[in-house]
Amino acid sequence: MGSLKEELLKAIWHAFTALDQDHSGKVSKSQLKVQDNFDKIEFNRMCWTLCVKKNLTKNPLLITEEDAFKIWVIFNFLSEDKYPLIIVSEEIEYLLKKLTEAMGGGWQQEQFEHYKINFDDSKNGLSAWELIELIGNGQFSKGMDRQTVSMAINEVFNELILDVLKQGYMMKKGHRRKNWTERWFVLKPNIISYYVSEDLKDKKGDILLDENCCVESLPDKDGKKCLFLVKCFDKTFEISASDKKKKQEWIQAIHSTIHLLKLGSPPPHKEARQRRKELRKKQLAEQEELERQMKELQAANESKQQELEAVRKKLEEAASRAAEEEKKRLQTQVELQARFSTELEREKLIRQQMEEQVAQKSSELEQYLQRVRELEDMYLKLQEALEDERQARQDEETVRKLQARLLEEESSKRAELEKWHLEQQQAIQTTEAEKQELENQRVLKEQALQEAMEQLEQLELERKQALEQYEEVKKKLEMATNKTKSWKDKVAHHEGLIRLIEPGSKNPHLITNWGPAAFTEAELEEREKNWKEKKTTE
């Protein structure tokens, strides 16, 4: 009932759109009430009449207006449950395959893939009128006449819209006269109707199906072959097919219908449509998840790029600072060398002056000694005169004092020279220490620069790994797309098959080394408790 309401809402949407009225919020599933005897075909035809003149293409088509109406109703059945209504490429492929099979032709997958390449991605699908034009222009039915295309559209319409699971001519045995009459049988999800002919004008009866019905094969009798029996609650129907293949097809179709009634499942084509929608939702969710992961990888990559840029700027700043510090160090070294050279020249000059003074003092001392010798000669000559001797002694004492003073001055000058020499040695040692400290600073900065370069290489490696992860996610997306395509083919080929899944036992069983246990866990606990009580009593 929910699916029927959705189809009616889509037909109403087409009608409201043709009348240029805002349909949003005016009609909903809760407001739409569908009676059991409601004729949805007539309702659809009324909505079709309101919108066909405004929307149907004026170009000549290879199909009749009645065929276009049936395609329009099929569109409402297969289109997505969102507005404005469109039919996606997967459903277009499903419909074209059904039509091709009904026309007895071979499906041209390459032609459809080429059509999908030229498909407008911005629309995500076709409208009802574009679908009618696609089928009506004969692009996918080349070599087929109009009657074959019309019969194929009618067959697909009967299956998808009228829920016709199988139809065809067979012989039926009467209940009163017991004679055999050819009838046109139509199998639907809960009923088998039979008519005089395939125009469905003269209906002769119905076989109501429920979960208590069954179908059985019968042996040939009374000249009739390919017999089978349909048993219902109050009646039994004997039917004869034209050949064994048709007999087996009808038995299988009726058996599958009764099985679906027992399970409470919808018809195969509706269940297949629901599975395709769920598959598309799952694929969309997976695609959105992959896109989210790709965006996260791109964001991480951009973050890594920003980090690399920041590290590069830091390295450039560190290199600039190192160059400036090296320049300052060299300038300081040049200044120190110039200062040391000046002080060395000054020390050489002072040493030269001191050497000249020492030479002068030596010359004076030589002169003094010569004088002393002369005075000694005078003393020997004037030995006889006491005054001269006393004077000579006074002179000798004076010379001794002068000599002591000169010796004292010489020792003080030596001490001063040694002091200057020590100061010069200390200055040289200080210069060597400063040079060593600058060399250590340069080594530390070179180590910091090396570590920064290693961090840059590590960040570059992480960026390459992030790009490899991006490529892997891209490959997974392509694999998911290929897998989706293979699922579509599998669903299209196996859409009528249903596998019954029965629930397992809800009671937990113990498993031993020899297989399932003979007692449950509660029984084992009760036996153990009785055994302990019996042992305590003994």
C-alpha cells in the first residue's frame, strides 16, 4: 500500500507541475487514502491527460501515445522518491534491458556505456518526458518494427505495473461439464485470472491464491498431456499446458507465488527494485565516506604543506642568523687580530727602547769602571797623601752607592719587563679562549641546522606517505565502483530468486570434544549440586 501511495503521489506531482501549481506540502502520504477497489490505471490516465500536452515532445516518435502513457507510468514506478522526479542511470539500464529481452533482441552494453558517457552529470537522471523520447526515438530498438516495440512495452507494463508474473494460453477442465476449453491465464501475486482471449475483455473466473494452496504435476490422461493441478481451499483446478517447458514454467511460477504469500513478501520485481534502491543508498553512503576520507587526506596534506613551509621559513631564518653571526665573528676576529698586531708592535718598540737603554747603561757602566780604574791609579799615586786617600775613599763610597742605585734600577726594569711579558702571555691566552668559544658556537649552530634539515626530510617523507594513502583511497573508490557495476549485473540476472533464511535455535547448547552435550548448562549445575550434597552427607 505504501508503494501504491508513492506512485499516486508522483502522478499527482506531474499533474500539479503541468498546472503550474505549488505541490509542496499540499499532498502527502498521510493525506492520501486509497480504497481497495481503487483503479490506479484510470487515476494515472487522468493525471497523464493533464500533463501530456504541455510536456510531451513534438518530435515524431516510433511509439503510440498509449505506449508513451505506459512508459510514463513505469517511470513513476522506477523513479527516485524525491522531487523533481528523475530516473537514475541504473534504473534506465534495467528498463532498457527488460524491453530488449521482451523484443527478443540482444542487449548492447557497449552502446549503453557510450550513452552514459554523454549523459549530463549535472541532472543525475532523466525526467519522464526525456525517458519517453529516449525510448521513442528508437536508439535502443534499431531493427525492430513499431508493433514489436509496442508489444514489449505492454509486456513490461503488465509485469511492473499490473503485477503480471506470467500469462499465456492453456487448456482448463470445467467443473460441471468436465470439458476442456482454451483460456488466457494471467498470474498475479495473489490470484490467477482466466479470460476468453488475451484482450482481457471477457473474464471467465479467478483462482484465489493463499498460503494454503499448492500446485502438483499430474500424469497424462484422457488424451491430455502436460497436466498439473492447482489445489485451493474449496476448489481444485486441472490445467493442461502446450508443452513440458510451459508446464514446468507455470508450476514454478505458481509455486514461487504461493511461497511469497507464505513469507508475506512483495512480488519479485518490487523486491528487486527495493534492493536496487537500498544498494544505491549503500553505495552513496560508501562514496560519501570515501569523499570524506579524501577530504581529510587533502586537509592533512595541506596541513603538512603548511608545516613544511613553516619549517622552510624557520630554516631560512636560522641560516640568515647563522650567516650574520658568522659575519660578526669574522669581523670580531679581524678586529682582535688588528688589536693584537698593534699591541705586538708596541711591545716590540718598548723592548727595543729597553734594549737601547740597557746598552746605554752598559756603556755608562763601562765608563764608570774605567773611571774607577783611573781613581785606583790615582789612589796608588796619592797614597802618601792622607787627604787624597780620604777623598778617594769618599769618591769610592759615592761610586758604590751609585752602582747600588744602578743595580736596583736594573732589577726594577727587569721586573717591569717580566710583568709586561706575563701580561702579553695572558692577552694571547684570552684571545685563544675567545676563538675557541666562537668555534664551539659555530659547531652548535651547524648541528642545529643539520637537525632542522633532517626534520624537513622527515616531513617530506610523511607528505609522500599521505599522497600514497590518497592514491590507495582513490584505488579503493575505483574498486568499489567496479564492484557496484558487477552487483548491478548480478541483481539484473537474479532478481526473481529469493532465498529463505530460517532462524537457528535460540537455546544455547554446550559443545564438548565429542560433539553437542546431552545436558544443558543448568542441568549440569543441578547434578553437580546434588552430588556435593550427597558427598557431604556421607
